[in-house]
Amino acid sequence: MKLYNLEPCPYCRMVRDKLASLGLSYEKEDVSTNPKERSEVYKASGQYFVPVLIDGDLVFDDEEKIINYLDKTYGPGKE
């Protein structure tokens, strides 16, 4: 799992907190504060905003979608 992240971003923080609460390991890729310098984010998701989470072949570009996915896939009672 890989998270494109910006440390001061509150939405990224929400995703990091969810990943931590579920005990999931992930690669964190910190990005530039300038969205126009986030070519790797664009290549992964087709847009420049973070957070973006990649889990295998799945790509999520919205904190609510990411958190819902993590809960449904890795939450309590999941493998």
C-alpha cells in the first residue's frame, strides 16, 4: 500500500490515523506543497490533490473513499 501524503494536510492526517488505527503498514510518499509539482500523484490518480492511496491495482483519491475502503477491507473482523 502506498499513500501520497502532505504532512500538514488534515485530510492526509485522517487517512494516516485510520491506517495506524488498523495497524496497517504502508509506504508514505511525501509530496510538494505545490500541486503542479505532483506529477507522480497525477500519474497515479489523474489529478494533483492528496491524499491518494494505492492498494494493489486500486487507486483512491478522496479521504472519505479511502477511509471507507480501509474500514470495509481491513476493519475489525476482516482478514
